[in-house]
Amino acid sequence: MTFDDFSARLEAMLARYTSRRDVRGFAADLEDAMVDAKIAVDDIRKALSATITELETEQQQLHDAQRRGRMAQEIGDQETAGVAEKYIQRHTERVDFLTRKRLVQEEELQLAENELAEMKEHYRLARQGVMPPSPTEPPRRETTLAEDLSPNAALLDQQARKAAVEAQLAALKRKLGKDGT
């Protein structure tokens, strides 16, 4: 299962269960999906490790070909130097390719780990009986009772921030006044 597969699976589950509000069913399906996701993350790690090993080997072969080419040029063996140049080109291309592959696999691993962390958070919420938000629902901001009841909540919030800043400023002035004497 690839990163895209379990990402799509999570989104489908969220869409399916959000409409029914079957938190227990969602938690059970999510637990199964997390097992698959953990396996996928492990597979990505193994593939990345293999790529790193292959890259190290290829870099060593490039280094060896460069050394052999220099040695051949130093003794004037043009035929061996020409063969070494072909190997240098081949190994350089391979090193470049494996470097790009490693970077893509590292990015894929990071995405997969982030997705798994999101799944774990959704699972934690579901185990508590709370259905996580659907990816299509905009996130809801929690409000306080005062905000819900007040028609001028924004104005009150701004005034409270201003009062807090003024109180901090006054405290600093008092402190500086004491330290200056």
C-alpha cells in the first residue's frame, strides 16, 4: 500500500463515517488502516535505506573510476583514460539519479509519517467518542460563552488585549523606575 493509497483510504473513511456518526465503526476501520499505514511507512523506510546503500556504493565506484582515470593520464595511457572517462560519466549519472531518488523517498517518508500521525490523532479522538472533522468541513474555532453571547465580541476582545498591553507596559515602567534609582 502506498502513501497515496492510505491517504485516500483515510479521506474515504472520514467522508463515509462523518455522515453516519458511527464513531465505533470509524475507530475499528481506522485501526485497520493504521496497521496498513505503519507497514507502508516501514516499506518506505526500507526502500530509502536500500537507496542510500546503493548511492554509497555508486559514489565509491565513481571515486574509483576517477582515481583510475587520473592514474591512467599520469602514465600517459590514453586508452585506459578514455575507458575510465566513460565509467566516470556513467557513475556520475547514476549518482545524480540515486540522489534525486533518495530526496523523493525522504519526502515521501515525511508525508507518510505525517499522515500516520494524523491517523493516530483521529483514532485517539474516535476512541474518546469524538468524530474527527471531515477533510471537506472547514475547521471550527472553539468559542467561549462570552463570545457566543456577546454581539460585540470582537470589540470586547480588542479592548481586553489593549488593557492587557497597557497593564504590562505600566508594570515595566514601574520596574524600570525601581531599577533606575
